[in-house]
Amino acid sequence: MNPVTQLVIANRILAHEEVVDAYGHVSVRTEAGFLLSHSKAPSSVGAEDILEFDLSAQPKTQERRPLYLERFIHAAIYEARPDVMAVVHAHAEDVLPFTIADVALRPVIHSGAFIGAEVPLWDIAATFGERTDLLVRNMDQARDLAKSLGRNNVALMRGHGFAAAARSLIDVVRMSVYLPRNARAQRRAMQMGKLKPLSRGEIEARTSGYKPDSPETQRAWRYWAERAGCAHLLKP
Ligand SMILES: [Zn+2]
């Protein structure tokens, strides 16, 4: 399917599943950069809003519409990680406590396995001091975040949100939908008693057999697209 259409669907899904609200964004890699909307709430992003950016986060064609302030996040992750094909940045509320408290976010439910065994926490103040507005406004800050992400799938951002990276658009959407649910389950479980997170073996077993084009994954994509009111954009 056309990558622009896929990205429109991804925007609508993430908005409807409340991973993003007026803020937050999703991108997909192209041969020499990435596709991302201009600055617009993901719930109303259409094909005409999608622009191509280079790996310094500049639009490839002249653009008068405002751009996302934090588009650098996408550029720096693609630059650092040739294996990454799609990126989400969001401020999902259920994830936020884990960006503040001294408690590691762990995969605790089967659908949370995709976040991986380690979820690093990036603190912008560690490198850039205590006078930033917490937003990732340039390549230096974004590269520092990408460094913290390392080879992992998700990095939490202190007092702000998360960045997720995956090998396909459907993977990153899936991970971003289940990340807040995993966080919610972990927080509730911690109120009840001791946690038993997924083991490395369970995470590997869950993720190694996963295929973005499998009927199970396509079922979820269609389900989310229908809920988001954009199933008409899917292939018949
Ligand atoms: Zn942000």
C-alpha cells in the first residue's frame, strides 16, 4: 500500500487509541529521509498533510505550513538506527509516571513484550541542564535521546513521554498502543503486590515469531482502522 496512506491510517489509529492527542507524531522512513505530517493533530491528518523530510529534519520541498517542533526526534533515530523503519513520539498519560518515578517500566503483559526487556529513561537535564522546556528542539538533543535509546525499542523521556522505534509502521503503532496498557497494568499490579515481569525467554518467544503481514497482525490493523473511522483507506 502507498506509504502516505499507511501513515494517514497510523495517525488516525494513534489518535483514536489515545496514544496521541493534539500533540505527538508518527513517521515512516523513505529512501533518503522520512515521511511525517506538518504540525497538525494526528486525528485530522490527511494525505495532503504528509511531507518528506531529510535526516536533519528539514522538509525536502519548500513548506510554509508550520512543522512539528520535535521532528528532530525522528531524524536522529533514523540516523542512528538503520534497522528502524518507523518512529512514534507521544505523551501518553499512563506512561508518564514511569518517566518520573524511580521505577523501571518492564514488559509485564504478553502484548507488552514488544517494548523489549530494557526501557531506558532519557533525562534531557542530564546533558542540557535544567533550563530546557523539556521539548526536543534540535538535532543535538535528539541525538542524545537516540543514544539513550541505543538498540532498544522504546526510550522514556523524563516528565514528557516516550519515543518508540520499530522495523515497520504497523510494529511501531502496535507497540505504541500496548505500551500505555502495559504501563497501566504494571502500575495497578504494583499496588497489589510483587511483580512478575515477562522473562527474556518469553519476550524472545513472543517477538521472534512475529510478522507484520501475518493475518493476526493485519486483523489488529483493520480493527484499529475501523475503530478510528478510516477503514475505507485500507485495501479492499
Ligand atoms: Zn513531546
